[in-house]
Amino acid sequence: MSRIIMTAVALALALPLTAATAQVATEVPPVIPTAKPVQVEHIKIHGAALEGNLEGDAVDRDAIVFLPPSYATSKSKRYPVVYALHGYSIGAQQWSGEIHVPQTIEGAFAQGANEFIVVLPDSKTVHNGSMYSNSITTGNFEDYVSRDVVAYIDAHYRTIPTRAARGLVGHSMGGYGAARIGMKHADVFGSLYIMSPCCLSARQAGNADAMKALEAVKSPADSAALPFFARAQLASAAAWSPNPKNPPLYLDLPTKDGVSQPDVLAKWAANAPLAFVDQYVANLKRYRAISMDVGDQDGLRVDAAKLHDVFDKYGIANSFEIYKGTHTSAVAVRFQNYVMPFFSKNLCFTGKCD
């Protein structure tokens, strides 16, 4: 079963230039005067899965926890948890600004959403993003999110510690992370929302000039001076083609001396969800609900539609919406009015769900 909503004619555009900035402007829903405040906690979560990473990325990671209005007074009540993954080039703090939390969380609860905990873990790395993948170079961020973060939250907060009471959502690189982790860890999460996912198809090496600039990078400081998409290529290489024998960056690029490296590109292709989704059909059918959305002016809508078609082909229940907007313009509105109600409807709130 599926639902496709076309809100406007889809335009074939690539990622907007605003995606290259650390913080983008998004449409903000109006404040709801009757909304009750949530409690915000800034914490550190140790990543056992990240220990020994060759890049030197932090093992003790920032995270932001949003506790619902009744958490402080209903001392015996336990709550479901939604884990929200940020995109490339930003961390949890910047992500909170783009989706305008806590306002949008408070707004959703004020509009009738059942209360749950929301967690924003941080996955920013030396090259600005982990791709939520396992790599000796960056550390095992897939395992960090699905194991370390979940275990910490269950140990330190009054959660309902079952998969049916856990939701996973992400936007852009975080949408890729939600798709990747969601497919592989249906034993941990019970409902899944994928927002404007990047990187669903195999990435290519890029043009000759761009790859020449990447091959000239000899340190993380050199990486910091690169433009957005070139740096994203380095992040992809660190995540998908790590090489512990190739210091100082400990990665292999898809070109060497200007010559394409098929073995490296094959590794990148193997990390594309459209390539490996067929292996995880049984996992995807375990979800209580799956939803995906993308803007009609976002070039990523093409691959998102392909993933939706794969879900439909296998009879994986899901909803899919192409809405009016760019890659980032509506993310805060979507979070309040679509993501939060989706989890309110599909999470288990009793602890007695399978």
C-alpha cells in the first residue's frame, strides 16, 4: 500500500546553493500560544563504536534531548523515543536551528501529538559528515547511532525500551542515514521517516578538475578549504573507501593520478541504498510504518521516487509525498506538521506492542 501526493510539477534541480552553508533559512511554522515548554538537555554520549578511529573524530559526542512537557511531573510514565539525524556539513546544534526545535516539537504536542522524547545525536566529522556508515577511518557511526546512542538514552531516561517504541528520522545525509540504518537495524527501530535523502544512487568520481583538487589534499586543514561538494567527496571516501595504510587521510579516492579507480567506485556503489535495498526487504516489512518526503524543487526527488517504487514492488507498506519546496525550505514545517504526527500515530506508547 502506498500514497503518492504531487503538490506541484517536479523540477529537475540539484541541491540548492544554500545547502553549502552551515545554516540555512527554513520556513518556520507560527508559534502556538497554548504550547507547553519541553525540557532541553545538552549531553555527551560516549561512542564505543567510534573508539580508535583513524581520523581522530571525537568519541564523546554531543547530543540534544527534548523531554516532553509531562516528563518532569509524571514520574512513573515511560515514553517512546524518536532519533532525528542531521544532514551533511552541520551538527546537532545547527540541525536544531534548521528544524526550529524546541518550537516545532512543542507545536506538534499542542496540536494533539502524543508525547515522546526526541533525540538529536551529532555525527559531524573532520570532513563534515560521517555518512552514518561504519568505517575504521571515521569510526562506526552506523553502530554508534543504532547501538551506543540508543543504549545510552534507554539507560538514562524513562523510555519504553522496545523497537516498537523507537522511531528514526533524518534529512539529506540524515535521510540517507535513516534509510541505511533503517534497512539494517529493524531490530532496533519500529517506525521510519526518510526526509529528502541524499546518496541513494552510486556516486561518481566527479570532473577532472575537482578530482585533481581532492588528490592535492594532504591534511584535514587542506580539506577545510575545499568547496562544499568536494569536501563531501572526501567524507564519502572516508566512510566508504577507508584505507588504514594510506595516511594521513586514511582513505582512497575514486581517482589516482587522474585515472579512475574502479575498485573504489565499486565500494561506493555498494553503499548506495538503491543497490542494497533488495537484501533488506524482510527487515523493511517489519516496520509498523515507513514514510518518505522530498521537495518538488529538489533534485534528490528522482532517487527518492525510485526508492519508493522499490518499496511498492516488494509490497512494503509506505507513504511518499513530493511537496512544494526546495531541499531545505520546508524542513521545519515538515518536522512539526508531518514527522511528529507520523510518530505520534505509529510509535508504541504502551510498552505492549510487538
